[in-house]
Amino acid sequence: MTGLPSKYPLALALSLAPLVAFGNGLRLPSQDAFATGRGEAFVATADNPSAVYYNPAGLTQLTNTEMRAGIYGLYYDPTYQPPKGAPNAGNTYSIKKQFAAAPQFFSAANSRRCR
């Protein structure tokens, strides 16, 4: 009986190894200007490419290939002051890059027209 190929133990070791992940989670609820104007009540009539976010079943209402793009301009101003008694008390910490951009792009196609 032969043993496992040499790539399997390596794959197992890599899949079980803890990895460092730096997440910068940010929720941007407004993915479509029309939906925002309706108070985000867009689920029932999601009939444009942003339906990918609101209600993927709404993509069946599309009749053509459609694309939609946008960008959010974000301004961050977090600061931190350690409490009194801490070794670094009296210092103020902040970030240097206060501006960021979060792009969005939606594309959807009617599968009946793609045949």
C-alpha cells in the first residue's frame, strides 16, 4: 500500500494553519440612488444591476445587459487617547490617510438574450 502523495500533507497543513487576516469591514448600505430615495425599500422592485445587492431574484426582470458603477468618498478621523495611568498616557494617536474610496460596480445580463 502506498502512502499519500506528498502534496496532500502540505495541503492539509496549510489549510489548518492559522492565517493573519486584516479586515477593515465597512457597511455601505446605499448601493443605488433610486433605492436610497425610497428609503432602501427596493427589494420588491429590484430591476437594475444593483439587484445583486438588494434582491438577486430581481435580476430576472432585466431585459438587456446593464452596468452600473459608482464610488464612495470616505473620510476617516479616528483618534485615540490612552486613559490616565497608562504608560503612554498623554499621547494622542490618529491615522495619516484620512481619505479613502470604495468603488462599486454591478453588471447583469439577461441569460435569454445571451444565447
